[in-house]
Amino acid sequence: HLLTEAVSVHRAAVEATPTGHPDQAGNLANLEIALHALFDRTGDITYLEEAVEIAQTVVKAAPTYDPNRPTYLSNLASILLELFERTGQAQLLAEAANAARMAVSATPVTHPNHALSLNGLTTALTALSDRTGEASQLEEAVRAAQAAVDATPAGHANRPAHLNALA
């Protein structure tokens, strides 16, 4: 199975990378992606759970100046939401919202992915509000969704998704 082999090779790359090495976060992120793909293929939740653990390690390993840090944070938020959907573990929603907030903070307003980070925050906060019933979380989600729409020009391929999230 090629995905299993890919996971093994990515594990070897991670093991061969010293702590603090500039490639550490990227190698871990590649392992996370391979584990997530293996979960998608097999449905084995243990792969998704390990991918979440790796995503958390990626964020810890990535220095604040790493240009990929916002992506790592967004990926963490997204995978935490996916694990919540599979397990119903409520604390995953708060973790996802926190990771999404950090992704928005780490993404410069002028960056092309800023609106996507805001949309990810909208998704996490909406799920969290649905679970907790907290109006303040839903209000924050609306502000994030509006900011995503405002940051996306008319005619942009992502604008319909941002408008849908706002609605």
C-alpha cells in the first residue's frame, strides 16, 4: 500500500531530523498529511488521532517567524474539527477555535490566505457556538466571516464560500 509506505518514509525523515532543525516542522507536516490521507483511505481513527498529535507538534516546532506557521495553525484547527466530528470530544472544538484564532493573528492582513484563515475561524467558532450555545462565540464568528468577505474581492473564486459562511 503506497500510503502506508509514504507514512513510513515520512516517519524516517522526521526521525532523521534533529530537534530545532529548520526542516523539522515541514517534515512533521508532511507526516501529518500522509497520516491524514491514510485515515481518509482506511477510516482508521488512530491515523487521524496521530495526525492531530503531529499537527500539534508541528505548531510547537515552527518558530513564530516561519512563513508556513499560519498554514500549520489552520491545518491544526481543521484537523481538530474533523476529529471532533468523528469522536464528539467537546474540548477539541475549543482547541480548534484557539488554533484558528492564532492562524488569523499569524497571517498578515495583506497575505492572500488571510481570508481563508478568517473563514477557518468562522467554521471553528460556529461549531463551538453550536455546541456551547454561547452567543459571544457566534458573534465572533460573524465578525470573522464579515472580515473574510471584506478581504475577498468580487469575482474571486473563494468569495461565494465566504459569503455562504457569513449567511
